[in-house]
Amino acid sequence: MRASSSSGCRGVGRRTGRATSSQAGGAILTWKGRDIVTNAPRIVAAAEAASLTKPLFRGVVRRMPAAIVLRHGE
């Protein structure tokens, strides 16, 4: 998933994901043409992030220093 910035830099194509800041503490993620409102961002250690991912990605996520976790908003 790619993040869009205020400069308008975005991924290209219908299936490209992007994230935009909606307000402090939240974001709107666009994934496969659907907007998903999120809130309550928090930074977690790699071990916790790995436990939240699909098994296929756990090895890669464990090697990251940290990850940002977002919760589905209303």
C-alpha cells in the first residue's frame, strides 16, 4: 500500500492502495477502491506486530524495528 502525500504523489492504477491523513490520530486508507476509516494509531514492537499479521508475513515483520497499528474507525 502506498501513502499519498500533500504534494499529490500517489500510486497509479485502480488497485493501488493509499493512505491520507484525515485528522490528528486517524487516517483514511483506500484499498482496492474502498475507503477504510481508521483511528487510534499506535507504535508497537516487532514481536507484537508479527503476531497481528498473516503467517506468511511474520518473518519479515519480525525483522522491522517497529510498526504502526491502526484500528477500524466509525
